[in-house]
Amino acid sequence: MKTTRFAQAVLMFLLATGLLWAQTPASSTNIVDVAAADGSFHTMVSLIRASGMVPMLRGKGPYTIFAPTDAAFARLPVDTRKELFENRFLLPNFLNRYIVPDTLTSAGVSRRPKVRTLDGRNLSIERKAGTVLVNHAQLVKPDIVTGNGVIHGIDRVDMFTLHEFLEEVQKHKISAAQH
């Protein structure tokens, strides 16, 4: 009888602890951990890890990241995805074009004509037919709030940004071959 009550008490404690943990808002964690747990951003999180930017994006912030979903990255040719991962030292240049040093919800984003990224470039913001477009990419998973910012899932990789990254890679390869 005592064993049963003890087991019930332990079970109730674990259940109560689990329920309290499950009710903890996503804002108690950081952009990297929330993106990793979400399930739609495995490629973006892998690129962030490969770039060495995890400490920054787990830091104080605030940051807003316009993260292409896994489906967006899947539309790129395999060789292009491979180039991203093989050029880890250039990855921060690519990723900084998706990160804004501010906390912007979709409501805040949609009121602006543009936002400035970590690398000083502007992302254009448009509202069309009730959707928000960031550099022509649609917000498909908006307002994932974290403790140090916001994640907005977007439906495509910015091709201009990708083209610039691939040009940087080629310049580096040519420079390395000449030395």
C-alpha cells in the first residue's frame, strides 16, 4: 500500500513537472534552440552551426531571423547546397543577410518598407493579398517568438544573396589557386 502511494506521488510529481515544463513559453529559449526544435529549419540550423554563429544567436540579441524553411533549401540544386556547407568561413556573410538586429513581429515588419540586416543591407518588405513578402519570399511561419528574438520562416532562399555568396566562393577559390 505504501509503495503504491509512493509510486502515485512520484507519478503525480513527474506529471505536474512535465505539465509545467510544457507550458513554459518558447520565449524562454533562444533562436537556435527554438529553430532546431521546430522541425522546419534543419538546414538553416545546420548552416548556423557550420558557420560558428551559434554563440551569437544564443546570446542576448535581440535578433529577427528570416529563415528559409527546409522546403526552400530543398528547391536548390544539390551542388549549391553542398557549396554552402563546404565554405564555412564565408557562411556568416550569407547568413547575416537574413538576420536583423532587432525584434520584429510580422505586424512590425509589415509596417515598414524595408529592414536593415546585420551586414547593413536592406530587405524589402511588401504586403500583397494579405501576405507579407520579404525580398519576394513569403512569410510562411511567422512570429516564432524566442527569448532573444523572433524567427520568421520564409518560403525561398534569396537568389541574389545566394548568387553573391557563390561569387565570393569562386573569388576565394581563384585566389587560393593563385597562391
